[in-house]
Amino acid sequence: MKRIGLLTSGGDCQALNAAMRGVVKGMSESTRDLEMYGFLNGYKGLIYGNYKLLTSADFSGILTKGGTILGSSRQPFKLMRVPDENGLDKVKAMKQNYYKLNLDCLVILGGNGTQKTANLLREEGLHIIHLPKTIDNDIYGTDVTFGFQSAINIACDAIDCIHTTAASHDRVFIVEVMGHKVGWLTLYAGMASGADIILLPEIPYDIDKIVDGIEKRKKAGKGFTILAVAEGAISKKDAKLSKKELKKKMENYTYPSVSYEIADMINKKTGIEVRVTVPGHTQRGGSPCPYDRVLCTRLGAEAAKAIMDEDYGHMIGMVNGKVKRVPLGEVAGKLKMVKPDSQIIKEAKYTGISFGD
């Protein structure tokens, strides 16, 4: 008998169901003696013992379904060893519920914070497999995370739609793209949709360089400009501030987001009216794209193989085009950032894209 636990934690994305399906189908092909338990709403379900026994019927027809059938929640890693409001030891509670069900392995799907807690549970002696989920594509040790390509498609569609109205009215448009502290999603969506200026957290911008880029296009007879701006974009001036100084500044921040601040600065320097579009959580919604469905099936199948091999404590990642078992201890807590001197940035600049630097 193999007893497997599943949970999805952190922000949702389009392909969580597809990844869980891949694991379960792989396990079902490997053994007929299988019990699967789904913990509801992420680590919260594991902490408070909120789970349900799953059957193969639960995984039928979910390959194309976005979100997660188990629900999700955010449980900050830094608070995992802090007792809850009732004094409950969260780590102890998670271990107790794991052993109560006599699990052979707990498969955890999530991003960076989720991965850090997964590694914590591994260090506590639990059998863990992690599957790298996030639209941000910022998990170290894997070339790509599931959800990333689906989010690119949505962000790209948004910028494509803005292109036609921007060209019709000779306007400057900013499209704010998700990505938290990294710029992968903005970079790929911006390049794919022909954005003229791309602003990333890893490459602090100079507002005068942005204005120069807009004026250069106007002189070339191109009346409109599209800016793809990462939600974590930061100016060169702010990048020089200490964490304490930046936090103090943000306490008095009057703009809804960085895109509105950039739009206001462009307007004040040029008199040009700038429109801002924020696709927001649409980038995390909808059905997974075909690429993500294939990726999740592959990652899920390898997760099932690792469980059958009793080879635990790994993230199942994609490395140089091949599915690999990557030791959790080697990657947990690390961010995969866009390198300013990387080949893709150089190629983008060579085609005339400005990064505001």
C-alpha cells in the first residue's frame, strides 16, 4: 500500500490540477494499491488536519482546468515556527497529521515560500517531493516552472490588445505585468508582444532614459510607445536606498503601483498623457496552455517514479530540457533572477528594446 498526500500552497496558477493529475496517473500505473489524501487550502490543511480521501474520479477531466481542486492559501515561511493565535506548534502539527495518515510521501506544489517550508519538513524527517509552481518562473534549479508559459500567453494577449489602440491614437501605454521580485514574465511577454520599453526589477531604470526612448520613437515617426513594466520595477534612485529607507518611502507612497508613478513622471517631463493597464490576476487564471499541460504531465510522472523508487527530498525540475530530481536542500530559499548581462537581454537590446538603463 502506498499512501500519498497532496497539497497546493501559495498563489494559484493555471496548471496545478494538471500537475497533480500527472502524479496520480503515474502512481496509478505503477501500483494498484494506492491511497491519496488531499490537504485542503495548502499548509493550512496540513496544520489543522483538514483533508479528504481522493479517488481517481477526482482527477478525471482536470487536465484543462485552472486553479486547484484542493484550494490554496498563503502561509509565510517566516511564521511557520511561530505558534498560531491558540498557541499551536505548526511544525509539530504538520508532522502529527503526516504520521496520523501513515503517509509514504507528501507531494507539495508551490513556489519559493512553499518550497522553503517543504525543505523544512524534509529536514524534520518527512518524505517530501516538491513540484515547482509559479507564474514568476523564479525558482532556482529548474529552467521553467509550470504556470509561467500560460501567464506569458495572457500577458502577451493584453499587450497585443493595447498595441492596436495605442497605434490608433498615438498614445503611450504602460502594461503592468506580474512577477513579484523578478522580471521573467515581463521580459518574455514584453519581447513576444513587441513592447518598446521593458522595465525589470533586476535592471533599475532611469526615468530620463525612458523619456529619451519615447522621444526617439516620436522623431522616427512612431507616435505610440508600449512599456511593459514589471510590478517590482525600481528606479536607479530607489535602488540605492537601504531596505529601511525604501520601506519608509513606501509607507508614504501615494500611487496605486509603480506603473502609475512612472506614468506621472513621464507626463510631468513631456506633457504626454500616459495610460496604464493592469491585467492583474487574469495572468494567473484560466486554462493551462498546451505547453504547461505537457510540462506538468512530465513532472508529475517523474514525481511518481521518485516515490516508487523511495527517492525523496527532491524538487522535480526541468534542467537543460530534461526532467531531473534536484535535491531540495540545494535550491530552497534561492531566487532565480534575470541577469542584466544575460544573452537574452543583450539580444533584446540589439533589436532596439530599451530597459530604461
